[in-house]
Amino acid sequence: MIFLVSIIVSCSSGGSKKNSQRDSMIACESNLPSRLAGSTDTSSITQGDSSIEGMVKIPAGEFMMGASDDEGRPDEYPQHKVKVDGFLIDATEVTNAQFEKFIKATGYITTAERKPDWEELKKQLPAGTPKPDDSLLVAASLVFTPSEQPISLDDASHWWTWTKGADWKHPDGEGSTIKGKENFPVVHISWEDAQAYCKWSGKRLPTEAEWEWAARGGLNDNKYPWGNEDIETGKAKANTWEGSFPDMNTMWDKYYDAAPVKSFVPNSYGLYDMAGNVWEWCSDWYRPDYYQQLKNQPVQNPKGPPDSYDPIEPTVPKKVVRGGSFLCNASYCKGYRVTSRMKTSPDTSLEHTGFRCVKNIPK
């Protein structure tokens, strides 16, 4: 396993297009202690529950992928034409009950439950990186910790804590439980954990294009899964942070952290929580210039770049996550926008990261 002492977490920033790169650097990216695990051996996992119950059929179609407004980060531009085949997608994020069924069937141990191996970690870190204190080299994950008063939003480590014992069964760390939260989205899930679940369930993670096409719900060039109405106008439409982040959540939407799936109205395709609640893993590698490569011609079923490159952290490969979470607030992160992209190393887990699966329609 690999533990990375410093990982940069990025999310979509509000503000004008002109300033979006500056804002994302200041407000959404900071050095965080975070777990990274090396490649996970899933060879012993065999397909189990291959039911398509709870999945929704998404039609084939063509759309303009990426941002057309002035609120996106640079990696959301330019818009480009994409065609996707029809597919099946989970109506909700994978729940604790569903994930527990997978664990009981396979005995799989998630990334957050494994102790990092410093010797393996060194292979992916810059030469000369000092070994972290042994107190950090423990089975752990990142847990949200609110501040007691308003603070500068230029360093995310002010509200994330590397917490011993935090994992999918103990979302707040040692002593916490998911009892009574069977219908909540499973969290503290790495990309590799999600891949393992997909293998067992006979499904796969969505491509970034499939995810955005599904999230749009058939609406053409709208900001959100429900249209263009601001998230805090009218009735609550998604589970996000209202108030002053990260010190005061007014809970206007009735939830402080994750909400049970199906707590809000679905989009026009019948999909729940495509905005807010928890970030969702996609299958694609992340490159900030990928959309530039696709701008000149329609692309059929894009699967992302062949490899990853993040200029902010060039030694660490990243996968794409989509949809925003219960921590997104317009003051620093509008990750609930349908085009918003975030990148995270495939063996990182956090309290606000989960997933949903897709499946090809048999021909």
C-alpha cells in the first residue's frame, strides 16, 4: 500500500471563467495527508450479484460535453460534441447495505482498512521526501472536521483530518458506525474499491461522458441536473452545504453531511443525487487538456486519455470524480454543476467519496 503525505484535492470553483483557475488554486487545492494504496489484487473476486434491479436505462444520444457558461475551471473547456451508446446506470449511489453484501461475499478489505507500506510509497514520491511520522502510517482515511469560526478557504487541510480507523464501516473514525444508515451512500471508497465492487456485481464504472450524459437528464446545455435554477432558490434540490463553509451549515436542505439516497427529486432520467451528496468515481484517467484533444470532431463513446497527468502533482496519477458532495458551497466549490470535474488518485478515500455503477445493454 502507498500513503501519500501530500495530495492536492481540487474541485470546481465558482466565479468567472477569467478567474476560475486562480480561484481553484486558492480555494480548492491544498496539501492534505491522504492514503494512497498500491495496485489491489482482485483476481480472487468472482462475479456474484449480477442483478440489474435498481438500474435505469439511459438512451443513446449526442450532446455538447463540457461547460458553456463562465463558471467552470479551465479543464471544463472547450465544449465538444460527444455521442454515447445506450447503457444501464444505478439509479442511486451504491449504498452501505449493497456494499456490505459485497464484503460478506468476497472478504474484500478496502483501501482505508489497510496499513500503508512506506517502502512502496517511496517509489511514487519525489526523491528525498521525508518519511511521515509512524502515527500517520496507520489504517485511516480523511474525515471532514468543521472549523469553529470563519476561516480562509485557501487550505483544505483546515477542514480535513487524517483519522485513524475511518473507513466505510466507521465513517467518522473509531467508534462510529453505519448502523441505521444502510440506505446511505457508502463512503471512504477508493477507485480501486469501486472497481472491485463492479467486478463482483458484473458492472463497471461510468465513463466521464456517460456520467455527464446521464446527469443532464436529457436537458440541453443546462448547469444542473434539474435545469438552471440556482441551487438555493425554491425548494431544496440536492444535498450541499448551505451557510458559511466550513464553520456553519444552516441545513436548509435538512442534512449536515451525507443523506439517504432518494432524499431529493431525481432528474428526468430517474437518477438520484447526480448533484451533491457524495462525489462519484468515473473510469477515466484525468488530464487537464483532454477536452482540447476532442474539440475538432464528434467523438463516439470517449473513454478518457490513455494515461494521467496533473501538472500540480505530476508524480501521482489521478482518476476523475464527478457530481459534488454535501461539502460543496458556492463560496468556494460548485462541484454540483453538471460539468464540474475533480481529480483524485485511484487509491485515495474520503468521507465524501462514493460511486455508482453502469452496465452495457446486451446487443
